[in-house]
Amino acid sequence: MKNFVIVLIYAFTTHLGYTQSVNTLMGARQAGLGYASATLTDDWSIHNNPAGISSLKQRSVGFAYDLTPGIAGGNRVAASLNTPTKWFNSGVGFFRFGDALYSESRISIAVGNKIGISSLSLRGNYNQYRADGFGTSTAFSLDIGSITQLTQQISVGLYITNITQASFTSSSGERLPTRLVAGFGYTPSEKILITTEIEKDLDFPIMWRTGFEMGIYKSVFFRTGYNLNPNAGFFGFGIKKKNLKIDYALRYQNLLGVSHQASASYTLPEVKKK
């Protein structure tokens, strides 16, 4: 019972904007930036703003693991697969949190395309929640996202989760969280990225996230980020070697202590769009 209470505390405090679920944003690059990921376009966009998959030009696969040593059963794991085609880009993602006592799982499928300066995407999610002794609840949700490149240096991102305000299949009828995230990205040079965003859950106050990334020799990256409401600090680094990307991030939050996330993605040969 003690472990179950601890897991519930984690679920409600890791990411204040989620009414029933933990933070499903994944990717150690995103974590190093404080999860200020609304304008990012990379292999982990399927778990963040899905519009990011629209600009990908190469197939990729990835795996991420998030470890919170101070909480039993509080670890998260995710995988991603991205595939560009002639007509549109697609992505598949898997996410799981918890253990045999309590767990949350999600399978996501997204499609997207780039039209002019804007990238657009639609994501469908199959969500499953299980608590020992309480059974299993499921729900299907839809998300939409967009990223617009205003100039070479400035981009804006917007995505909404659970636009249909779907509810669980259990008798409680409890609704999945509906969130609006709006972000701003600025790249003053090829080696520097500054990103910031706000998130509004329908049931909670506004949350603010910001991050900073600096590249060194085009293959090593250092990152830092900060969240407000709840407060948390982040640090991370990444290495890119040909088609392989390896990233690490550390988060510190007063209540939960330190957590670690590592992710790796591999880019397959480029698919030419005609």
C-alpha cells in the first residue's frame, strides 16, 4: 500500500498538468531542455509535439528510459519509429510507466505533412491504466499539432492533447487530461537553441518551461532547462556520431529528488521524396 501511495504522488506531481497520468513527454534531449519541446523536430516528436515528425526526412528508431531512484515503480520507458513516405510522414510510439502494482501504457500513431512553412499532424493514442485490485481502464484520444517556421531563426509550435475530451471506459467516466501547449523557438546561430513554452490544462494553472542548447563541433551538445509550477531544474548533454544519437538528462525536483533519462536513436538511410 505504501508503494501505491508513492506512485500516486509521483503521478500527480511529476507533471502538474496531468489529471490522471504521469508525464508522457519523452526523449533525453527534450528532458535536458526542461521538456520545452513544442518547436522541436527530431526522432522523439511522436511523444511530444507530433507535428515534429512532418519535417523528418529519414527513417529512425529510438529507445528511452527514465529512472527515478527515490520512487518504487516510478520509472518510465518509451520507444519510437518514424517513417517518411512520398505523401506524408508517419510515426509510432510506445510509452509505459509503473510496475505490477500500478501502470500506465500508451500506444500512439501519428501522421503529418509539411505545407509551406507549417508542419501539421494528427495523433491517435490508445491509453491503458491498471491498478492492482482495481482493474484496468482504457481510453482512445486524439491530439493535433503544428509547427510554423516564421524565419530561419524563429519558429512557433502549438499542440492540443485529447481534443475530443475522451473518458475512461470504467464506470467512473473520468476524463483524460486536455492540454494546450504553445511554444517559441529561437536559433540565433547554428550552435545555439533557445526554446520556451506555456502549458494550460483545463483543470490546472499555467505551467512554464524553458530550455537552452549549445552545440560544440556539431557532434556534442550541452543543455539546460527550468520548469515553473511545479519548479524543477534540468541538465543534459548529447553526442551525435554519424547515424547514432545518444542523449542523457538529469532533473532535480524538491519533492521527488533526482531522476535520470537516457535515450538513443538510430537514423536509417534517407528516403528521397519526389
